[in-house]
Amino acid sequence: MDFDKLLDEMENGPGFFKHNNFHIEKIDKLECIITADLTKNSMNPYNIVHGGLTFGLGDVTMGMLARANGKKAVTLNASINYLKAGTGKYLKAQAEIIKNGKTTCVLRANIYNDQEELIATMDSNYYYLD
């Protein structure tokens, strides 16, 4: 896997990643960490991070980790448990592979606020396209 090419595609390409102020902090075949800078556009009407942004951050982080293993992957299903309101300057998602198969993989992500407090957990299955 050419990690430099993958980083460039995500951070400099159009779309969801860039629009939501995501930044790859670490990526290898075992772990992916992505942060999201929070702005007023990240907030819901109660001035806490919108749950959709939190979900999207976890999904992108797990998807990047699946992709870091050299295959194109799409989400089959995902679930999230919100544990605490998202607040602060940024959120950080950390993903790990639970099981990597031939056509699917199972991943888990923990999402933290800028105080390193766990605010959400996610589990997901991804399907390999190739």
C-alpha cells in the first residue's frame, strides 16, 4: 500500500473528508487515527457536535483502515453508541481491525474529545470491492 498516495487522495481531494475538516494523524495496516477540527458548522442546535459528524468520523476512520490493507472497501453496516456530548476543539477517532477476511472485515473505532474522554464507540463491517 502506498500510504503517501492514500493520504494525498483523502486530504487534498474533494468531498466529505475535506469538507468536515478531517486530518489523518496516523495510518498503517493495524491502526488509523483521524481528527476532526470542530467549527460552528460541526454543531447541532444545542451547540454540541452533531451526531452525524461523530458517526462520519468513525466511519471514515474505519474505512481508511480497511483500505490501508490494500483493498477498496465500502461499509456494509455500522452501529454507534454515543456516550457523552461532543465538545471541544476537535474529535479524534482511533480504529482497529477485529477480523480481516477475504471479502469482509470487522472494525471498531473509539472516538474521543480533545480532553481524551471517550464520547462514542462504533462497530462496523466492510465489504472489499476487489
